Amino acid sequence: MCEFITAVAPIALAIAFDFASFNGRALGYDVVDVILTLASNTALGDGVVPDKARIRSEFPYFGAPYTRAEQADVTPAPQHSQK
């Protein structure tokens, strides 16, 4: 078994890579913040938090897509043209 333990606060997580037990990323983890923190060795965040209320216990785990009403005040990201 190979074990990797992150030593960077506040997201210190023990991670084991083996077949004996399930180990992985929970849907509610903010993986972008984890990567930013590990890469910089400083607690960083992108300001975006996963919506844990939309996570379901059965498939599809992410739940239904956002409705038009839920997206009413959201400005779409600009689309870059491909040359």
C-alpha cells in the first residue's frame, strides 16, 4: 500500500491508494481549493463553493441541472472564437 498524507492546513486529508477499502474524493470537496493550497503551500481558495444541497444519495449524484429561474441573474462567461 502506498500512502500519501497532505500536511497543508486546513485541508489535511489522509489518502490511501489500495484495493482494501474505498478511498476517493467526496462530491462535496472543493478540489480546486485543495489543488491551489497544495500547489502554493498556502491556504488559498477560488471563492466558489460546491452546492452541497444539490448532492443526492442516489444516481445521478449531482442532481438535476439548474432551472432557468435559478440561472436568471447569472451572466454567461464570454465565448472565445476559435481561429
